[in-house]
Amino acid sequence: MKRPEVTIEDFKKQAAKEGWNPTPQTLELVGYLIDAMERAYTRGYANGLADGRTEGQEVMK
């Protein structure tokens, strides 16, 4: 699975483009989600999701 290059600034720009002004709480939540996805890609979890594996299934190498 290709790692998306997304930042909180990208989110803010897209929200502004769509005429939406997210609250500080929304921006904080989006930041947490971006961090969580970054950890998932760093640790290889996202690859399992892309292959259709569920949580806990090991990757055979």
C-alpha cells in the first residue's frame, strides 16, 4: 500500500477550498489520525490492511 503524504496543512487547505472552517478540536483529531496512520505505515500494519488481512494475522515471509 502506498503511503499517503498528508499533513495537517493539507487538510486545512482542502477544508478552506471546500468552504469549511474546522474547529480546533477537529484539527486536533485530524492530527491524531494522521499520526496514527504514520505509525501504521512505519510499523507495516497498513500493508496487511491493503492485502485484506485482519488484525492479528501474521505475514508469511
